[in-house]
Amino acid sequence: MKRIALALLVLIVIAAGLTGCRDDGGPQPDSGSGAGLYGEVTTLELPYRDYGSVNSVEDMLYFTADVGNQINDTIVSVDPKTGQREVVMTWPEEIAWLRVNQEWLVWESDKEVMARPRQGGEISIVASSQPVFAPQLDGGTVAWMDLGEDGEYDVVFHDLARGSTHPVADIEIPSYYNAFLHLEGGRLLWTDVRDGEGYYRVAQIDGVDPDEIKVEDFPVGDIQFKYPGYAVAFGDRFYSINFDNYHEWDWSVQQFGYYSTVTKEFRPVIEDRAVYYFEIIGSRVAVVDSRQDLLIYDAADAARYVNLTEESGVKYEMIFAADDNTLVAAKFRDIDQREGFTFQVIEVE
């Protein structure tokens, strides 16, 4: 599974110093309970000034980079085993939200969503005249939260082969935290606030007539942190960062956890500090918290986790689910360090 959403958040640096995390209020896992949650770690030292979204296809990493022009205007591929790099393409404007799979490159630039066959070819405009956060790519389908000509926001998807765009549902309360969708296996997940209540919303769009798509709603319920954002599906669980107030949004006041479609309940995993980023990779959940610690959880049993920062002493600034088995973690850099960066490529099950 691949996380959509949380790749590039605008973060508030919070005073930390709190410790511990728990699952459903239960006990801390004992020593060694996180064994086997990850495998080989490969370190890549890269010479570029900055980087953007990272994807993995056929054992190659694709990411955006600032090669010296003060913007991430270049797509680079690198073999993590050999370190051999190649420039895939450059663009006259900033390239954001890069998505890569076997067939396609998709990115956002200057209020346009662009697409190009991965092996080269014509570049097409998928959406224009609006800022788009984190367009999602699944096979030949792109989905995003769209600003319509009527000034209203909708969840839409675009068929790259046919060149057609289709609405799925309206967004009642559009915001930055629910602009991130999750699309995998034709299953589209997003969040919204409807009539003052927080919802996870799901639609199956693959193999369905666009005019007959049905949306299934999952209300969070009457709890304190009832407004979910950045939701990602894992089986019958929706992992998300939940907030207690969508009117006066405070990033530091949150809970990270999952909603079970079986029990119809939200269960917190981290309650005592903010989560900056999270990704789902295969059957693992990776988290960077407000202490810049990197933790990897068993997505099916959140009581099992390992803190890689405690093991290695390394702090992290961002993570990417490059593919179903590859987590890319960027080492934390001081604010004045803008020449070169380090990726750790972590194999997970």
C-alpha cells in the first residue's frame, strides 16, 4: 500500500520532550516485540540541494530534485544498490507531488496536473487553473480534490487512457487536511465534515460506470478527535490523523490512530505527541513524530513497533512509501544545510 497523503505537510515545529506511545490505552510493548518489522537498510548520499516525493518502480527510485536552480524542477532516477543516477526529465517550473508507476509519471506544476508515459512521450494536462494537493495515481487513474467552475470542491478522477474526468462526490468542508485522498486497487478514500460530524468516505471507482458510483459513509462518532484527515486504507482499517476542531485548526492538537470498519470505532495509537508524517508500506505503518523519531508499526497490531531513532540515533525529517516494500526516510538536516541530503532505503514486508 502506498500513502497518498502526508508526503509534504506544512508543519509547525512543536516543543517536544514527551515520551511513550500506546495502542488503545494498553501497555507498552516489551523489548523485542518489534523484531522483524523491517529488513535491509541502504544509505544513499545525494548531491542535490533539495528533494521531493519519492517513488520506486522496477527497483529504481524516482524523485524530484533541485539540481541548482533553486526549485525542484528535475526528475531523477537512482539505483539504490549502485548509486547510479540519471536525469529523467526537467521542467521549466517547480515539480510537486510526483507520482510514478509502471506506465505513468504524474505531477503538479504551476496549478496544473501533468501526465506523461514513464518511458517517454507526449505530456498531457490532466487538470488546470487550480492548486492541487497530492494527486493520486493508481494504474491509469488519477484522483484529486477539484475546484470546479462553480467555486465548489469535488472529489474527481481522471482516466488517462480515455482523457476523461468524472466527479465522485462533493466536499462539504474543504480544507488542507482533507485535500489528501487515498486511491489503491480502484478504492478511493477521503474525509469530510458533513453537518458538523467527521466522516471517512469510500467509493469503488474501478470497473464501475462513473454515473453509478456509490459512496459509503463511516461516521467517526461522538469522540473528542472526531475530524479525520490524511486517511489511508489498510484492509478494514482507516489510518488517519484526527483533530478536535476544524474551525480553528491546530496541528499540535491531534491523535494518530485508526478507524475500524468492523467495530465502527476510532482507536488511537499515538496520543501524547504530534505525528508529522505517516506512510503505509505493505503491512507496516511508518511514522515520523514531533521528536523527529522514526517508528515502524505492524499495521495489523499497533502494539508491535520499533523506534529506529532509538536504535540508530538518527533523526528524520520526511518519509515516503516508495512502493509496497520500500520506505525511503530522509535524514534530518539543520536549517542551514542545503547542499546534499541522505536517504535511507528501508526494506519492509
